[in-house]
Amino acid sequence: MSSQWLSKAFMKKICENPKTKLKTLIKKAHTNWNVDLTNTKATRVKQQALDEINGTCGEQYRRIHDYSAELLRSNPGSTVRIQVQRPPEFQLETPIPEAREKPIVSMLEDIRVYLMNRWAENRQSIITYNGEILLKINTKIEREFDKGGEWLAIYAGRDKYEVSNSQGNRDKFVVDLKLHGCSCRKFQITGYPCVHAMSCIKKMCLDVKNYVNKCYKKDTYVDCYQHVIYPMNGSNMWDRTQNDDVLPPVFKKPIGHQKLSRNKAGDESCNNGPLSKLSRARQQ
């Protein structure tokens, strides 16, 4: 039974779960068709199915310019930059770990669809929210407001206050409500009043919302997600551009078994496990 036929037979299963284990394919082949697959053939079958689903790595690199042209067509005003030569220290960070294992265009598509869906959900969820300050931050502000009663604020003038602990210890802080700052620095770092600033706000009966950074407010959130990531066509509808083909990076598989241990520095002990311990014991 050829690997090509098996790859088509397993296509649906691998499409549903690209991380299907080889032993699962081997077991299913034996159960359904009484075929004994080796690990090597199962690997080839899985890779052929993935290539059929996602396209081969080389094909996706060749069409990277076509992909960028479709992105610009479907999302006017966007910017696409293609860096052909990858730096040695290149390391991709993506919110979808599974996307790292896919060919380049499939990986980028997973990230684009994830962001498109997330932005749409965020735009929709904020519509029904009635508060001026975002919910999670508002919860933290209320917690700080409740703790503000443990501190005693003394007004000094020009929006400055000296705040001491009402329990009698010697802790004191200086709060400047005009500059939205406190000597504990939490006010400046978080962007919303700390417990010391809250004691001043409570003393003067001021509105807490006026001392919260605008990045935590609903209007700013709406502005951030007002832009739409528009859907785009599949590769069957892309225009063929006149750019030169981009070749995939050269992958050289090392000879022999995969190396698991890292190279140690010169000042590190070279402990190779039980054998090294045994050899030292014999020397004694």
C-alpha cells in the first residue's frame, strides 16, 4: 500500500489534528487495512498529508510575494515588508504556538485569522459595556479605594499631600495629585491611583476617574480596535506577481542521532552521566 494512498486516507484526521502522533497512524493502518507501517513510512505519510493540506514549504516561499500583494489588496493602507535574508538570530514569537511548525504562509495565515477574530470579538464586547473605565482595571481601582481608608492624608497646598499610616507606624509618602504621582511610584507605574493617592482623593471628595490614565478608558479601547482586519482570498485567487521567487532556507539534517545535550562552557564540569561516575570510582 503506497504512502500516497495512505496520506489521502489520513488526510481528514491529520487536518483535524496536525499533531497526530505516528503511533496513532500506525495503529489505525493496522486496524483498518492490516498494514504494518514503519516509523519511517508513517513519517512520510504524515508529511505528504501536511504538504497537501498546507502546500509544500518551497511552494509557499515562492508565493510569498503573491501573498503580500493579496494582503495589500484586501487591507488598503497596510504595510508589508519582506526581508529575504533571514538574520542568524531570527526567532519567531507568536500567540499561536502550533503555527510555528507550519510552512511560512500557513503560519502567517494562522496569525492573521487569529488577530482578525480577536479584534472583531473585542469590538463587539465593548459595545455592551456601560462603564467608563475598563472592567479589570476598575476592579483594581475599587480595591485600592477600599484600602485608602487605612491612610491619613494631610493637605499641604498646591495639590500636594503628606500621607501617613493610620495604624501609627512611621511610613509616610508624598502625593501630588496634579502630576498624578506618589513617592511610592505605584501611581506613576500603573497609571491609576495607589492607596496613598486614594486617601487624598477620598479626603477632598474628588472623582477617581479624573486620575486614571486614558489608556484604561472605554473610549481609548474603542479607538484601538476601530480598524478592521479584512478577510482575504485563498491562494487559488491570488494574482501572480512579477517578483523573483523566494527560496526557502537550506535545511541540513545532521548525521547520526539527534544531539540532546548542549555544548558546555570551558569552566563547566564535563559530567557525562553514570559512566563518568563509574570511571572516577575505579580510579579511586
